Amino acid sequence: MDGPQILIPILVVGMLFIGLPWLVFHYITKWKTAKTLTSEDENLLDELHELARRLDDRMGTIERIVQADNPNWRALGADPVETALEDRSERLYETSERTNRPSRRT
Amino acid sequence: MSALKTKFYLDKEHKKWAGVCAGIADYTGIDVTVVRLGFVLGTILGSGTLLLAYFIIAWMAPTKPRELYSQSAGDRKFWQEVRANPRRTARDVRLRFRDIDRRLADVEAYVTSSNNRLAREIEQLR
């Protein structure tokens, strides 16, 4: 056996007993620091999740109320210059005579 | 101190043997039956190593604290997402707040503009 062939078992043993555990523990520590949430983080996340859910519910209620008040409120809110109230003139004057129908302001 | 919700626990309420498969299913959100099938197949193919892993997990993992069983289905799903990817869940929560903010702005715009409209109507009636 000459020089290089003696080195092979030493290298293999070194890789098996030092390199491999090193690699494994390196990734374990990396994984742990990346993944763990502290209990503070958890509580914060829990609270935010709960808060978002509650606000979402309230927002839904308010939107329903506004919707009942005026069905095309979204268009009005988006364009505040628009005077448009809900246009009920059609419905109001449909049955009565149309001659005295007032001119709508622009 | 409350129980950590991002840890792995043995699920004793839905257990067959020790609750390992039920725990994995609860942790990841995968169906329990699929996990159990995977374990059985793995045991057959891997000639028993997975069975050993099962007992090691059953021995090492803590059992699920009582207060965590009363979670609603929505909460359970939320925490499964947190375990899978906390960063993405945090982003999702932020997105929900943004959405609420936007909707609130819409309602606010409508309410303020309707006040203006009302004032103008009254002005015209004079």
C-alpha cells in the first residue's frame, strides 16, 4: 500500500464521524432559528388574527347597514362630487301624470 | 403561561394507538387516514424502521394540553398555516387589515359625502 491509499480510510472516517454530524447539526440549528416562534410572537399573532376577524365582522355589519340605507352607496362614495341621491323620480312619477315632472338639477 | 400552539403534540383525543398519526395530522393539516396509510405502507416497505420511529415519537413528544382541544376549526387551520409558514401567515393578516382599512375608507367617503349632499339639499329647500 502506498501513500494515497492509506489516506482514503482516514478521509472516509473523518467524513463519517466529523463531517456528517457537522452537516446535520448545522442544518438543525439553522432550521430551529428559522422556524421557532416564541410564545410572545404566538400571542401577538393570535391577538392580531382575532382582532382582524372581529373588525372584519364589524365592517360587514356596517356595510350591510349602509347598503340597506342606499343600495348604490359605493358609486357615491367613490365620486363625492356627484350629487346623486338615489334616483326615485322614475318610480314616484311613473303612476302619476308626467306633465308636472320637475326638471332635475344637473 | 399558555401552551405553545406551534409545537408538535400527541393528539390523544383522535388516537388509535398513541396519537402520533393524529398528532401529525393535526400539526400539518393532512388527513389522518392518509397519514396512517403512509405509516402502514412505510412500515411494510421500510421493514419496521418507521414503526421504531413511531414508538420513539410516542415516547418523546408531549401530549396535547387540554385547552388546545377546544380550538375552533378556523383557529386550527390558522395555526396549521402558521406552523407551515409563519411569515406568509403574518403577511396574510396584514393583508386582511389592509382590506378592512380600504372598506372603512369607502364607508367613510360615502358618509362624509352624504353629509355634504344633505346640506346641499337643505340649502336648496330654502
